[in-house]
Amino acid sequence: MTEIESGGPSLIKLGKLANTKEFDKLESLWDEALNLPEYTWKELLPIAGQVGRQNATDRAEPLMIKLVEHVEEKDGAAAALIAVLEAATQLPDGGKLVGHLKRLYVKAYPDFLELPDLLELLLPESGDLAAAVKTIELYVQLQTGAFALENSFLMPGMVESVNPDNGVVSLLFEDRRAEFGPATIHKLRPRPADHFPAMILYAREKLVVLANEDAVGFVKTALRSTREGRIMYKELKSRITDLLGDKGWKGWWATAKPALKRDEMIGMSAGSQPSFRLLRQADKFEDRLRREFDFAKTPLDKLVKVMSYLDEVTREEKNGTCDGCVDADLLVHFGNGAAKVAVGALKDNPGLALAGLALHAEVAGRGAAVARPNPKAAASVVGRIEDLGGLTQELPEALLHRVLAYLQLAMPDGWGRVWAAVLLRSGKRACDSITRGLIEGKQTEALKGALIKTAERPTSSPDLMGWMWRSRYGSGAASQFVLSLEELPESRMADSMFNLLDSIGNLYGMSLEEKHLKVLESARAALATQHNRPLLGLIDQADRREAIRLKGILENNAGLSPAQRTQLLGYLRSKYGDIFIEITREWEEAATIYTTEDGLRTYQDALNHIVDIEVPEVAKQIGEAAAHGDLSENAEYTAALEKRDQLASRATRMKNELLLARVINLEMSGSDFVNIGTRVTVHAIEADVQEVYTFLGPWDTEVENKVLNYQAPLALAFMGSKVGDTVSFGEGDEKRTWEIQEIVPAV
């Protein structure tokens, strides 16, 4: 830099004078330089500092003092304090700056009553002025009520008092106290007055006021105190609930959500439980939505963005919180974008095209400057859709309902047919609204056809079938309509529900897939409407023939829950007990062991042998082994103990089994079906030979003589069969088949 136009000194010249120690010339130009508007004190101060670094503190001090006084006169005490603090850093041994430091500090912090005494304590006339200033700067940030962190404490602390006589600062760390003096105060890290974790502990009332009066400010305060500048929905809810209670949270969130979404400095993720983060630069809500729409991955994603925006502004309008919430330009962008999606999807995905038309029409209905909807377009697109019920799979439920509402307006003569087709494939939540709309719109023929079709093929519309059954016993227009259908009497609908459960139960039993289990559980819940009272009523009305039919349905239905099966069969038994008389199936009694008298005697003898002979022998062996001395390395002793334990365990098991034993009686062995105690002559079909099998108890078994334990898998395959029946056992190449020729008693 050369001489400036006014003829004053340049910074380069002033710097050279300081470096060459021409201090007299520098002082003569100093006042002129201070008054030049082209220079700031921040540019001049380092020149005075250079003088000090030339070991000329006495010449640098007047220059700095003049500069500080000039700044104070021109810009005030606050600016002068900043200047003198920088001067102290540049000239740490400048004792003549101390007076100005004290005076300006007191002016800058008039409410810090302890400051004058602290300055006397901390500002020496000589010594390291820069270090002293650093300490004082900590004290002015640690006035009573201020917050600070210290590594020894997990929680932030709050200053309770400052002692001006000795500089001791007392802090409360939640439930503990600690003191810091001039030598240790540097351990503290002051936090701002809106430090959220500290406010939670020591200034809850301020947070309550902030949350109620400025929801966005509250969230920003919370975000500024997090390391990542991010907070999750659950944490935010926890904080607000802690301050305002559960009811307070609901009202707060309803107001805060739209405000947070629209704030330019807060990023809010999508979803019902969003996360929040501070943005580095302002980003308008409308600009964000426009970008999200323009860069959405799929055309469906674009339409969902439009729908979400329309839903949001509609809610805010209803709640009275929509003060300028609708951006006209964004609305036009969305409306035209939905129309483009409709045109692009028309050939390959007419269902999506229909959704685009619906949203475009809704935007146009808000008065946006978009192209007028073509009233004939809806029918044309519907004509391209081969499977109207497939719309339930192609479109999200909320978007599908928008399409249905659009069709009701755009196709006054044909919308019922589309609604009925969608109803057949709808989930249970949509059944109510769609049927109500069809009834109110006088499209009862279309609705009737859908309901009859569902009863004929309930597995095609399981949710609608369940809705029909529940509605029959409910109230309202839908219930009255279902009851009025002569084609769907109660018995027919009950059969349809049983068919649905049986089919879904079998399907789940084969696949064990979660999706089939959900359908099954939903159907069970529907059938059990009103605690099964409709089904119990059907049993009350049943004659004997119908009771026998119901018994077969209830016993063999693969989808009924065990509890429901038990309840319904129990009630049916109370009405028609005689139809439940069946053969006794002793082989299924898990709590009984059937045997012959010989088998029982043999098993009892085996137990007696253990108790009377083997156990005493082992006891004798234990005594003899113990007499050999050191037991820790006595293998004979250890082996004897193990054998004793084995015998005791075997004896206990045998005693328990004998308690369950029952001798096979003549009634069992003389039955006309294969039972315990029978001998069966069969024709082995694959081998084309005659064989004889005897089925006795587990203690009578002689496999080599074909005397089988009735509990064996092969024996269980024969149980209950009669002469002339065929019995199969095994899989694949191992499968064998017998025809029963004769059944006689074996005992």
C-alpha cells in the first residue's frame, strides 16, 4: 500500500516505522491514522503490538491507550472493551492497560456486582496480563445462575455463588456441590444460558414457557445442545411429556408439527415419528417439497408426495392453523406433475394414471392455475383396467380412497361398479367406508352382487366375508342391508365363514407362512363376534340332522381355535348328547399303560430284583471301596456311586409306570375293531402273504413273534380299524398296506 489519497500515512509506512524503531515519527502520525476512515482499529492495533515486541512496552502502551480511547469515543464502551482485551493479548506486560481494563469491564457488565472486587483480585499491575484477562473472561461467563461443564461430573452444573474476596465460584452439579478458585476455574467450560441439559435440571420453568410459547424455539434449543445436532421423535416426546404431561404433549405436537416442518433451519424427516436436525443454511419448506417431488424414485412416490401435502394443508385448514400454509406455486407444480404422471402411466399402469387424474382434479378444485380436468378421462382410463379389484394392491389405501372419491364425481353412472370390485379385495378397515358409500350413493345392486359373490367364494375376499358376518349382528345402515338380503340367510353365511376358516387353516398348516396366520386370526376374530352368540343361536335352532352336520364341521374344521371348538362342541353336546357317543379309544390315553397280567408280573419282578438284590449289592460295594482310603482318586468308589444312582433312577421310573398300569380286560380284547389286546389276521398286499399281529402292552412285546407294543407307530396305524379296512404305513418305497381279515381276542 502507498500513501493514501488524503495524504495520510499508509499501514505499510506505519509498520516500517514500528519495525525500524522510529517510535517518535510513529507517535506523530498515530492520531492522524486513528482518524482515517479507511483504517479500523483492528488493523492499527498489531502495529502498536509490534512496538511492544521490540522491547518497547513504554512506547507501545500510549499508542494502545490512545487507540482504546478513540474506539470508546467513537463506538462505545463495549467495542472499547474488545479493543483493550486484544491490546492485553498483544502486550501482556502492559501494566498501564489495567486501569482501562477495569473501567471498561465494569461498564460492560454493570449487573455483575462482584466484578469490581474480582478485577482488583485478578488484574495485577505487573505480570502476564493476557493470562489474567483469560481468567477474567471465564468469570464474566460464570456469574450466578450460569451453566458450566466439568470433566469430573456427568451432569452440567449451575453457578450458585461467586465470592469476590477470594474468587471462589460455587457450583451445584445436580445433587453435589463443588468450588473452583482462580487456580482451578480453567477446568470449567461455560455453557450458554439456553444449554438444554442444564435447563432441564435447573431452569424447568423457563423451558415450560418456551415450549408453550415457541415450539420451534424449544426444538432448536434442544438441537443446539446435542453433539450431532439431531434429536429423535421419541426423545422429543419424552422431553415435552416430562414438562407438560401426556395431555400437554398431544396439544403441543398438533401445533408444533406443521411449524417444525415449515421452519427453514430445521430438517424434519418423513413418517409419524420423524427425526429433527439443524440445517447449516436456510432451506424453505416449499423448496424441499419441490425437490422431493422432482427427484422421487417412482411415479407412485411422486403422487404420494402430492397426496401427503394436500392432506397436511387440509388438516391445518380444519384445525385453523393454516395461516398462508398453501403455496400457490407449489400447488401448481404438484397439479401439473400429477397430470404428467397420469399421461406417462396410461399405457402400462392405468391404475396409477387414475390416481394421477384424481390428484390433478383435487388440485384444480382448490383453484390452482392448472389445466382443466377432462370429465371423460376417468371412464376412458377405467376401461383400460382389466382387474379393478387389483387397484387395492397397486395403490396405497389412502390414495385408493382418493381415486374412489374422484370416480364418484367423474363417473356418476358407473362408479358403483368400480367401488364394488374394489370392495371384494379391500381390507377390513375399508369395508365399512366403501359399503356405506355404496348404500348412500344408491348403488345397492352393485353392493348386493359383491356380497353374494363373497359368500360363494369366501377365500377370495376373507376380510369382506368377516365384515359381512360381524355386520349382520351390528347396527346401522350396513347391518340392515346385510339382514335384508334373502339370498344370504344366517345359515348360509355361517357355512361361508366355516369354509373360510377351514381353507385358511389348511393353507396355514401346510405353509406356516405369517401372512396366512394373520388372515386366519382375523377370520377367527370375526367368527367369534359377540362372544359366539350367533353361532350358539344356530345350534339352538338346529334339528338333529343339522346338529350332526354341525358336529362334523366343528370337529374337522382346520381353522377353528381350540377354545372356540371346545365351547361350540360343548354347547352342541348339551343339546344333542347322544350324537357324541363313540367307541372308547384306550390307545390314546397318555396317562395309562395297558398290559397283560403276565407282563405286569414280569415288570414287578424286575423292579423287585433291583430293590431287593441289586441295590444292596451296590451298597456293599460302596462300603468296601470306601474302606480303601483316599476317596478322591478311588475309581471303584466312584463307579459304585454312579451305579447306585442309576439303579435308584430306574427304580423310581418303574414304580411310577406301575402306578399307571392297568390290565387289559375282556371288553377291550373282544371289541369288533382293532384295539389293545386283539390279535389281527391281515393280508399283506405288497408281499401277497397272510400275517398275524398281536397288540399288547409295552411289557409284553415280542417283535420276533409280531407281538407289538400298542404304542408303537405301526400298531397305532391299525388301532380302530375293522374287518375289511385297509391300513397303510410308511412313505415312498417303504410304504406297506394290509387288508384286515379277522380280529379276535389275544387275552
